[in-house]
Amino acid sequence: MPASVPLAAEIAADPSWLPHRIDWAGKRMQFLKLARSSLGEAGFLADRKPAGPDGEAWLPLDAVMAMQVDSGPIHFLFHSAFCRSTLLARALDRPGEVASLNEPHILAALAGAGVAPGRPGAPLLAPVLKLLARSFPGEAAVVVKPTNHANALIPAILAALPDARAILVTNPLPSFLAAVIRKGMMGRRWGRTLYLEMQSYAGLDLGMDAREQFAMTDLQAAALAWLLAQRWFAMQQDRFGERLAVLDGDRFGREKARTLMQAAAHLRLEMDQTTAQEIDEGPVFASHAKSGEDFATKDAADAARSRSAVTEEEIAQVGQWIGLIASQLGLETPRPQTLF
């Protein structure tokens, strides 16, 4: 560890030091020093690397838990994947006003370890949330968009932060499945893996034995994962009420400025119509939120390589199947938009 690594107190006082990864075996946490101007860039914070030897620091977990942190308001964008949540996070990031943290790895690390009593992540959840809630000078709040693989943390996060509000971003099943298809073989594998993950914390007895589950198509498994996410969101709505608002990501694509205005209002952030319109017409929506490529070019290429009569038929058939299951559950899917 370089001799110039700041002390824990210095890291605690500077929001540029973002908690990043956890070395569970070594009982230490990695921090990355990130320029405020870089937070709104395309891509995920989980993929960031140290800028150099002075751009990272490792602290013992005991030191992290003992930190005295001056935190401010913090709110969240939770999502079901492939629903423009990254785009929303980038659009809400305004230096000097509000900072957006787009998929910091630290929350995925805590979700993987578990935060229930007795699990390794339990004593770290509150300290990590305080670190994420540090505001940059002059800024009013922090908005965090975790990976959807951290959705198991939603009840623990909202219980630990009674003043925090959140938007649940989702979209109709056909849009979700089309995105899975666009990702090719790895997207289909991801869908199956997500189903297993969702069953681990938001499980539902679907009356299928192991053989029947193995025999499902890739899109059936991905669709069940989507359904379990909708059910999980409904459970959080029942528990946390008006603190949560639902946004249809497809509708966001059609009504960008209005969505930004209403999202800001729900999260108790300041944004006027002129600002929302400027963001709508600005560079954030011209480039792909994850890759930074020209949005129109990439969107057309994705559609050309993945859309066909065969895939459309498969999506429709899987949709009918999921609709029957949702009906039996008495679950309205996708979750109806409540943001506006």
C-alpha cells in the first residue's frame, strides 16, 4: 500500500473516495478516488479501475465501520434490468446539483455476502450507505442506482434509511426479452442465472420439479426471473408505500423531459422544466448509456441482428405463459406506473 494513502478520517471526509470492493478474506475494503466530473460518464462504476497508485486505498473493515461520516440525503433507482435505468441515472447527474452513482460495485458485494443478521455484510451495510450518501460541495443529494443483482438489499436499505425514497424502474416483458435476445448466447445464459438468483431470495413455488425447470427454454427462465422481480417490487410497494414510485422504462423513452421532472419531484430534487428540456435535448440521450456509442446507430444495429419473426413469436408465446401465471398469482404485471 503506497505511503501516500490517506488516513481513514481523510477518506471519510472526501466523497471522491468511493467504496469499491471488499476483500473478505483479508478483512479490508478498497476505495477508488474518482473525479466528480467522471461520475456521469457512460458505463458502470463497478468497472472502474484505479487511476494510478494514488487512486486507490485499502482500509481494514474495522476502520471502515468506525468512520465518522458526514452524510446527506440519498435516494435510489432500483430496476429489473434492460429498462433505461442507467439512462435515468446519467440524466439525473448534474455536477453542482446532484450526484448519481451508477452501479457501484460495493452494493453487489454486500448483496453477495448477505446482510441478514449473522451474514458477513450485516455490520457493513450502514457504514457503506453513509459513505455513499456523502455529498459533493454545493450538491443537495446523491442518487444511487445499484445493479439489479443487488435488489435483495431493497428492504434492508430502505429500513436503514427512513428518509430515502426510490424509483422502481421496469418495463413490459416483451421489451425485457428482446433485450435478452440482443445479448446473444450470454444474454440467454444471464437470463437463466437471474432466475436462479431471484429464486434464492424472492422464490415462488411454481409447481415444477428440477427436471421441468431444466427443460425450460432460455426465454422462459428469463421471463420467470422478470416475473419474480415484479412480485418482489410489489412486496416492497406494500411495505414502503409512497416512498416508492414505479416508472415504465419504455414510457420514459417516449416522455424524457416529463419523466425527469417527475423523477426529481419524487426524489425531492430541484429541477425545472427548462432544465429537463435541456437534458432531453442534450448529449446524454444522444449516446448509449452503457457504451457511449451513438444511440440511434447502436439501436438500429441491435434490432437488425436480433429481431425476426421467430424471436417475435417466441416472445409472444412466453408472454402468454407468464400472463397465465401472473393471473393465478393475482399479480398485475408489469407493475403499473405510478410516477406520473
